[in-house]
Amino acid sequence: MTQKKLTEMKYGESGVVVELRGPRHDLNCLGIRKGKHLEMITRQPIRGPLVVLAEGVEVAMGLEIAAQVVVEV
């Protein structure tokens, strides 16, 4: 298995959160926690937000926050 930042995931790729590198409060409010299964739904071009499916819930976030999430794919 490979670890990568959420911002490096491709469309349709999925994995499990293994590390949070930033303020956990912001990520916890979005429902992003260690052990959560995420699937990349969409990435907007040119510094736009990305949307992941977190156990049945669509979560949109900016690239700065997404870069703090490490996923094992």
C-alpha cells in the first residue's frame, strides 16, 4: 500500500486516512478522522476545491486543508 496526500489522489481512487498533519478541529468538523474511508469524487481545476465521499457523506474542502490529510491507498 502507498501513502499520499489527499490532494494527490486521482478521481475514483479511495483509501483510508492514516495521518492528519494540521489542526484536527477543522478536519474533525468535516468528518475527516484517522481510520475513515475516503473516495475522491471530483477535483476542480486550477486551485479549486475537491470533493470526497467520506462513508456516504460528500465533503468539499480547499486544497490547503486537503493537503493535511494523508491517505493509504
